[in-house]
Amino acid sequence: MRDLFTLFAGSGNPELAEAVGREVGVSLGARVIERFPDGETFVRLEQPVRGHQVFILQPTGPPVNDNLVELLSFVDACRRAAAATIIAVVPYFGYARQDKRHGHREPVTASMVAYLLQAVGANHVVTVDLHAAQIEGFFHIPVDCLTAVPTLCEALRPVLPKELIVVSPDEGRVKMATQYAQRLNATVAVLHKRRETATKTRVTHVVGDVRDKACLIIDDMISTGGTIAEAIEALLAAGARPEIVVAATHGPLLESARQKLSQESVRTLLVTDTIAPVIRNWPKLQVVTVAPVIASAIRRLLASESLSNLY
Ligand code: R5P
């Protein structure tokens, strides 16, 4: 069975794919990825996959569109090369934030990406901490959504201040905040936000007693850093101690995030390597690997074992 198994890496995060390959004990499949002069993507598998169980590890983080098209091209190539099963391992699932229409005449891009993956031939998707669990419902194939929360909690233990409260930056992250709080034996506060414009929100209420507490703000992702910066402002205004730790599964971390989160009250930021780290040399930032979690999922899928305790 192991002979009929191949793990390919897209260019979204080859370091993570290498690490997963080492954990599973396989070398990455040979492939070529190029760009045509006009920007189109070209992918070629350099080894046969006929009858194989193929895993393609490709997060669709920035550059999101290139990484997405590359993933779709890999799946299409595997299907045309007669792979038996094609498993898209998408540690960060881009376009997930548009999981419903917020206004008239808008797309639901999470549904669109699910449709595209299935249309090109993916048989199964493995991902990590989807923006919203119900995105699974856009698929008609199995979706295993792993979680980085236990991994992040272990990495957080040595850096957490005393008298800690876990803070969800919005209503959508309450379940995740509760999972952190249970593991870290802390309570939860929730911030309520109001959307002021398409790109600007404002925290209107802090639900929970954060006065004189150190805060662990959690989120599924940090992109511009705007959500976390607003949360910090509201927490400090509500009397929280200027001892803030931030943890998020995905770190697209645009340059503005460093500017917004370099303030003194932020002690440490933790993200995982679902997306290849873009910002380096930032002493506050720690990147924790999810390679063991993904490798464990792959091993179990190869052995047809349950993944339920990786959720
Ligand atoms: C929002 O719904 C998400 O869960 C994140 O809070 C948000 O996408 C983070 O983005 P940014 O860092 O740009 O505020």
C-alpha cells in the first residue's frame, strides 16, 4: 500500500511539505512548477501516479490566486494521470472568509473554491482550523478539518502570564476561545464588534471581566493585524494589564501586522506554519509547526484509521 502513495508539494509551503514528508517517512514526489511569461501556471508530475493514493500539500495563502490555481492544476494533472485517490491537503484554506453573502450581488467564494476542487477531481480534503466549520457543507466529498489548538496551547504554556483570560476577538471565535480556555484552565471574554465600513470594524462591548487580567487573544488568522489591534485597544481601555499574548492558527501576516502589533503591550505572538512565514526577524513572533498533526492525519488515512482525535 505504501508503494502506491505519493506526497507532492506545491510552491505554497514546500518547507512544511518537507517536514511532513520527514515525519511520514517519504520523499516528496518529483514535479515541475513554472510560470509562463504571461503569468499562467504550469505543473507537471515527473513520476507516474497511476493507481496511487496522492496527497497534494498546498496552502492557498498569499499569493492566493496563484496558489489556488496551482492546487487545481495539480489535482487535474493527478486525475488525468489516473491516480486512484486525490487528497488535497490545504493547511490554510484561502477565500474561506467569504462564506456567506454580506451584501447583495456578492459571491460566496468559499463555496466557489469547494466547487472548483471537486470539479477538477479532488476526492478528499484535509485542512486545519477552517474559518467556519460549516464550510465543510460546501463539499460533497470528505473534509477532515484538523486543529492546531492543542499544538499552540503546548507552545503557549511557557510564555503565558499569570491571571490569564482568553479573549475571542468576535462572536465567530467563541468556540475556539473556549477550547483554548479549557486546555489552559482559564476563563473567556468576548468582544462584540460593529462593522463601520467594508474594511473597518469597531469593538463596541467587552463581555467578561478583563480588569487587571493578562489577555491571550486568539483568532483563526492574522492578516493585516487590524482585528487584533482593535481588540488590544478595547481590552486596555477596559482595564486589562498591558501583558498581551496573541495566538492564531494562520499567519498570512502582511507587513502592516508588524506595524500594528509591535506595541509594547504585546509580549508574544504565536502562529503556525500552515502558511510559509513571510515576516522573519521579528523577535515577538514564534512560529509553531503543524507538520506532526498533518503527518499523523496522512498516516491514519493511509491506514484507514479514524482522525477524530486530531479535530
Ligand atoms: C475574521 O473574521 C477573521 O476571523 C480574522 O479575525 C480576520 O480575518 C483577521 O484579519 P486582520 O488581521 O486583517 O484583521
